[in-house]
Amino acid sequence: MQAISQQPSISIQFPGLEDLVTRLVDERVAKLAFNIDPQQPEPEFFTLGEAAKYLNVCRNTLMKYVRQGDIRVTFVGTTRRIKRSELDATLKSNTI
């Protein structure tokens, strides 16, 4: 039986590599999870689909809250939009 020789392990250190990788992973996860660019500010108005994602509810649940008057809708032309401040107020009041 032949003896298996072990190669000496090599340790290479890159200062700041762990922080860089952590930041890149966090940015990628944020972009994938919320479909937004972390470098871009959040919009003032959301579409109904975006508002549902923001609240982490399905669109039907969001529409239920709109019908109940818990969340107000603003019309921009003929398109329904919801103000971010309206969504934040709803989250703070714990009505969802």
C-alpha cells in the first residue's frame, strides 16, 4: 500500500475580502428578494403589485384592505397608485 502524501495547505489572505463578499451578497439578495436596485431610492408611488410586494401580501389581500378603506388609492391618470407613506402608516399601525 502506498502512503498518500499530503500537500501543505496554503493560506492566502485578502484584507477586506470578507466585507466585500458580504456587501455584494447582501446587495444581490436585496435585488432578488424585492426586485429593486439597492442604489435607487424607493418610489413615492407604488403600483398595486409593487405595494403588495412591499407589504409582503398577495394582491387580493391588498385589494381587500383597499375596499375596506384601510389603504387609500390615488389615481394617476387612470392608473391606481398607492403612496409609500400610506403603506408605511398601515405597517406602523399594525393593521396588516
